[in-house]
Amino acid sequence: MRKIKRALTGILAATMVMASVFTVNAYGYGGSGEGADNDDEIVESAEVDEVTKSEGATISVAGSSVKTTIAGGYAAKNVEGVAITTPLADVRASLGLKSGQTPYIIVYDLNPQKSYKAMDSINAAAEALGASVVTSLNVDLGARQDGKFVSLSGGSIGMVAGIPKASIDPTKTYSVVKVQLGGAVTVLDDLDTNPNTVTFEVAAGPAAYSIVAK
């Protein structure tokens, strides 16, 4: 167990377009775009107890044993486990990893009070969908190189997350709202048929991912 500080910037959505998968313009870290200034910038510095899992480790996700294909800090407590499902070779190809780099992910619970602008975007998307927010995660997908964490900006891989037991409702449909640094809010459909989990694409870099139910 060791403590890691990761920063995630909340993003304030400017416009909303309805669709099964949609993006909106948003203001991000550093203040870009009309009307953005330092007050539009909010950074969450989260000190988490990093629960390190090795490549191929078995993780309980919604009561089932799943082998996560990449190493990382799987510290989220508000979901019934998370794991990466994309085969390792495909992960490396998608992320465009260089020699000496190994994929690495950090997952922990989003703090709505600290990341309130990210939550503004998430709540706006949920309202537009007629859905309710179940829980939210911070995810930083990158790589390890020479013992250090390396940020990445291209590619995506599949993640499965267990829906909190108290929020499971077989009459509802679940999806995921993604809020990325610097610009976009995207609604992702659930890619699996298990009523106790959601499977979705996690993009390289830091972002917030919120499970919503309709």
C-alpha cells in the first residue's frame, strides 16, 4: 500500500446535444474558450490508498472473478470491483506504447464536492438523458516507464465495473457519462448484457466516468 496523489480537473459543459452517444463543448483545465478563466478551473488532488494489482490479477467484479489484464491502483470502493477486459496485446497496440513502457491504470472514487464542475457536466448529461447518477469514478490510464507514471493521450481499452448492489434494478438501463480534460462529455452505452455490471471504453489520460441509470 502506498499513497499516490493524482489530479483530475472538472469540466463545465457549455452546450448539450442529445444522442445515444454525444459530445459537448466544455471548458477544461487552464481555461480555454470564450468565458473561461481561472474560476472555471477546479483541480481535485486526491490522496488515495493505492490498492496495487499486478497484470493478470484476479478481481471480484459483481461477485464474479475477473482477471484484469493490466497492472494498476484499483482503489475504487463505491463500485463492486473494476477490471480491464481488453487483452494485453490489444491494450499495448491501442495505447501505442513504446519499448520499456507497460500499461498502468489508477481508479478511485470521484469526490463530488471537490470535483463539482465535473459533476455539473455529469448531472447535465444525466438530466438530458432522463437518467439518475449512480456513482462516479476518477480514472487515469497511462503507462509505467523507469518506475514512473507516464501520461498518455491516445487510444482506449475496455473496463468492466460492478454496479453498487443497492442500485441494481433489472428494469433500468445503465450507461456511463465520460468527462475528459479540456473538452468533451460523452455518453457511452453499456457493452455487456450482465445486469450487475457495465462495460465501457476507457480513454487514455485522466477522466471522470459516471454510471447512470434510466
